[in-house]
Amino acid sequence: MLRNPLASKEVRLALGILLGSLACPAAQIPITLDTTPLIGHPAEPFSIAFSLVDGSGTGDANTTVTLSNFVFGGGGAPFGPAANGPGTSGDLTSSITLNDNNPVSNDFSQEFTQGTQFAFNLSFVTSGTDSDTFLFGITDSSGNLIPTLDPLGENVLLRGIIDSSGITFSTFATDPSQDTATGQQPPIIMGAPLVLPEPSTGLLTSVSILALLVFAVRRVRSEY
């Protein structure tokens, strides 16, 4: 009686590792923004604003975004306590976690002293079939977002749509034709954030495990 190649110890091990790797969170994605135009601007102080919007509208808590490794450029630093809304925790001195457990929005903000750059890493895990939205913007001293060229009119610098296939980014520069919400001149002219996706660790792991699986099947078949 021939033994089922898929029942071999090697194949079962490869399958187990492969299935586990598919559930791993996405690799960290570096995001950078040149904040030099904010230095000395009369609309300061500025605050970093993040939000995670639940696509289902039910607060299903199926997506978690983690932000870390914050860099503020020369002279920049977080300032004051963070304002954590539903589903958010942490601050700019360490890391921030956002979960879409609120059906409306899950918001974070914290004031910062602007330097030449603001950078951070983003990673996420998600399940389910709905699309959730990650937002990044900067507010001025009025508490309103700096006007940007966002076609949806939300004045965000970055929008990330998260679903089961991954994350898709849209980035926007500030709107040079609009004053800040405080009415302070001059308008803020700042470029869009730069997103530098790294190769997915999970994908590389899966490819490696698939190679192991093929090798194991061939080995078992050669024995019979």
C-alpha cells in the first residue's frame, strides 16, 4: 500500500509553518515627511494626528495598526500628553496602537516641536472582508488639519486602505492656495509623505516554506 506523500512528517511540518506564516503581520513600512516648512510658522504649535476608521461601521475590531520608531529631525520632539480616543493607546515617545473597535473613528493626536523631518514605521494585522482606513495628518494651533490636496476634502496627508489583500496608500501635499485654519500667513507649502514599502517578510517566508514543501513531496515520492 502506497503511503500518501502529504501525510509525511516533512510535508506536515512545512504545511504547518506555511499556514502560520500567512497569519503573520505585514512587514514594517517606513513613512517619512519633510516638515521643514513648519519650522517657525505662525500657525504653530502643530500636532500629529492619526485615525483608524472602521469600514464595517460596527466597531468589529478586526484591524490593528501599530506605529513606531518615530523620528522628528534636528530639534524636533513630541510635546505634552497624547490624546487617545477609543481604540488607541501609546504616544509619540514610544509606539502607538490603533484598533477599529469604535464604529465611528479611533483618533490619536499629540503636539510636537517640528524638526526637519517626521518619520515612523507602520505595521498592521487584519481579518475579515471589510476595508478599514488609516489616516495621517497634521493639525495647527486651531486644532484643525492643515489644508491638503486630498480630493476627498478630509485634509489628510496620507490615506491607507486596509483589507485582506494588504494596504494601499494615497499621499497628498499641502494646498499652497489655502491659509491654515487659523488664517495665519503664509500658506504652508509642504510635499506629500514618502512611503517606502519593504519586501513583505511574510511573503518571503511563504516562498521559502513552499520550496520546502515541494522538496519534501519530491523526497517522499522518490522513496516510493
